[in-house]
Amino acid sequence: MGPERYGRVRGYGVGVTPTQLSEVSRYTQHAATDAQDSRVRRLEAEIQEIRQSRAAEMEEMRQSRAEMQAMRGQIDRLTSLLEMYGSSQAPGISGTRRDSGTSRGDNDDHPPAD
């Protein structure tokens, strides 16, 4: 290859100068920086989108929780009303249906024959 010569670069072919190489180097550095900036902007937009969807999901969960609590309150009120209704009935009559296995014509005083 011979000795180094001013104004020439080895390994790049005939006619390539150090100035040309530095321009290419600066161009590739700018291109790489631009690509990185573009990627960063895209990722920041994606993060923002995820944050917004998470906030929407959290609000939906809050609303669902409030609805569930309201339903729980309604169930508690209905339960207490049913308990009051059941306790206000005459003694010997329960609020639940009993199935004794006898038909309407059977007399409860006599046990069924085996």
C-alpha cells in the first residue's frame, strides 16, 4: 500500500478524501440521530396512548364499583324488607313454602300409611 499520503484515505478507493469521509460521517450521524428522534417520538406517543386508555379503564372501573355498591345497598334494603315481612306474619306460618308430600285432600292429623 505504501506510505501515508496527505489528503488521501486508504481502503476507500481512488479519489476519496478525508473531507468527503467527514461529510459522510456527519450525514450518517444526523441520519442516525433523526431515526432515534423519530423512534423516541413514536414511543412517547405510544406511552401517551397507553396512559389515556389506562385512565379510561380506571374511570370505567370506578363507575362499575359505584354501581356495584348501589346494587349492594338495594339488595340490603330488599333483604331487610323481606325479613320484616317474614317476621310480621302470624305465628306458625313461615315465609317459605313447605312441601309436606301430601295432597290437598290429605288430613295432617293422620300420618300416611306405610
